Amino acid sequence: MSEKRKQMDRAYLLQKAHGYDSLNYLSLMEEYEFFFGTQVQGYISYLRKGRKTISIGDPICEPEDRKPLIEEYLRFCEGQCLKPIFSAVSSDTMHIMQELGLSVIKCGEEAVLDLSDYTLAGGTRAVLRRSVNKGDKSGVALQEYSPQKKRDFTLETEIMELSWKWYEDKEQQINFAVGSIDFEHPYDRRFFITRDVEGTMLIFLSFLPYNHGKKLCIDLMHRKMDAPTGSMEHAIISVARAVRKEGVEEISLSFAPLAGIGTGETDMTIEERLLNAIFQKMDAGYHFKKLHQFKKKFDPSVWEPRYIVYHKKISKVDLAMTVSNTMLGSVDLLLYAKYKFFLIGELFKMKWEFITQAKNRRLL
């Protein structure tokens, strides 16, 4: 067994015991490095990008151990001359990191369905209800695949072909806060597919467990390109209905990057304005706005704020590039360049606006 696999297996056991955040499972990626606490049971996984480290979600540990684990990790980064970035952390963790001297801005919202009282009733869920009813009436069926129990290589090939075609249809792709298909080492991931009455696979979904399996977070959502409208919504609600019978309490529709930044505020920081510009104006790679609109269809029980916490000496453009994930997941240099030049242009416009306003104030 390789050293990396040993680390991942160690991290998996810690995640299984102490993973309370919906994004914790995303720490189990081969490209990540692992910092294991020496004072408490837990770890923080991270990517190195130049002199920066980038993590996603809350540290994996008991809530009362977050502060000492974060402090130890910050000392490690300082000793390595690394500047840490923590993306998509929860409110509780954000406050701890802020107390430790890191900078904070909101970077999106997480849509959560509370299965204890979630129904399709009401006007706000009428469109969703029609999609689900349409799928039910047409005979679309849900199936769970558990490679942990028994491998089905024919089914896996079918799933991979659907996923490949899904990605091929995307001219440019950013992998923000998503895992990958790994049937060889699935850990506790749960996989679902839907088929129409003719047996054609329409949807593939994977879910990440957290809070001792009592809650699930959606990860991958792939569909047949010519699947009927509403097939994805039907599949997600079908999973929710199935797992609720098992006692699952909550389904997270995961993180909607850049959603809700500056909402209701008269003034935004430069960092917030850059992120909001990406959300409002950029439609390359990840389609942040479309993803947010898709999650809104479900009329979530709650929208939980998520924050990016970072070293004070990280530049505004580098920070925005990290949040938009052009540095984390994209292998498309053209896409990276598009974001880079867009952000530099937006920053220039903000500075010019500031200079113009200052001149006007002096003339008054």
C-alpha cells in the first residue's frame, strides 16, 4: 500500500468519526496533502498552489477541537512560509479563524433540505412538483449502486460513459467543490441512477455522508444530454424520499459558490465586488449563477452562509481566482486566462471609479 493511500485511509477513519461538515468528504482526494493534528484527533487536507495552501470545508475534528487544530495548522504553514486559504467554511469555523487573525469574506451559500418536514406542497415548489410528478407518471425508476458490497463492472462502464459524454458537452469546465468517480475506493459514498421505462440511464448522482451518515450531501450530478426536462430534479427528490425512510435527516444540495454576496448591503469590499462580478457577469466554466438558480428550484429549508478565510497578504485577484476555482480544478489555460484578465479588468474599473469619485469630491 502506498504512503498516500495509508494517509487517505487514516483520514477516512477520522472523517467517519469526526466529519460533521457536509463538505468534509471532499478532503479525501488523492491530489490533497494531509496535515494530521498532534494535539487532537483530526486533520486538515490542502492543495499547494505556489506559496499558498487551499483547503475546502471545515477541519475534520470534534467541534471543541477546531481551534487547537487550526492553530497547529497555521503554525505549520508559517514554518513552511505558506499562506493558507480556507474555502467554504461554516459560520462557526469562520469565527474561530477570524479570532486567530485571518481575513474573512462570504463566498457563497449552501442549500439544505430538512427531510423531517420537507414536502412538495406549496406554490414555491410548484415547478419542482410538476417535474417530480412527470417523472413518476412516466415510470422513471431509482436504483442505488453499492460497489462496497459487490462490484458491477458493466454498470460502472455505463455510468462512466454517461459521465464522459456529460463532460464532453462542456466546452470548458471548472471542478469547484466536487469529487470524482472512484468505484475502486468509494469509502462510504452513495451512488444512485435513474432509468426510464425502456431501461435507458438518465441520471447519475453521488452523495457524500456526514454527521455519522445521518446526513447526505450531493456531489456529482450527471445526466444524459437528451434526458427529459426535470429529470435531475426528479432524481434528487427520489433519493430524498428513499433515504428519509432509512432515517436520513438532511440532504445538502451542496455549496452554491458566490451566491448571496453583498445581499442587502449598501457597500461591498473590493474582494466582495470582484466575487459578485464573477457571479453576475462570467458564464464560462462553472456557470455559478445557473447552479444557484437550479438549487433555488427546491426552495431549500435553509441557506447556510459559507465563507472564505485567508492570509491577509494574499492579493485580491489571487483570492478571487481561488474562490472561482480556476486555480483548483481547471486544466484549461484559456479558461484560466479568461478569469484572470476579467478580474484584472474589473479591478482596474474599480480603481478608476474610485479616482473619478475622488476628483469629483474635490471639485465640489
